[in-house]
Amino acid sequence: MKSLPEMEARLEKLATAIKETEARLPAHSVKPPVMMELLELEDAYEMLAQEIRSHRAGLTETSGK
């Protein structure tokens, strides 16, 4: 399992990649490959954010005992 700082660093990189991909989206006629890339990045971001929340919850539970 990756450490919390490693996961947080990856989350920041994903957030940056999402912003860059959104900037590439045209106002009209969105290209399917760009949209698919954005959706994949958002999915990866959400999964990693959930993993971080779970990791933090586990740290809270073990430190409280």
C-alpha cells in the first residue's frame, strides 16, 4: 500500500491533469477521446480520494484506541 503522502501527491497530479484536460475541451463539438480522458481522470481521482479517506479513517481509529 502506498503511503498517505504518496497518495496525496498523486491526487494533486490528477487534479492538475483534470484542469488541463478541461481547458482542452472546446465550447462546442467535444471530441470523444478528450471526453473519455476526462472521465477516466475523474474516476481515478474519486477512487484515490476515497482510498485516502479510508486510510485517514483507519489512522483515526487506531490512534484512538
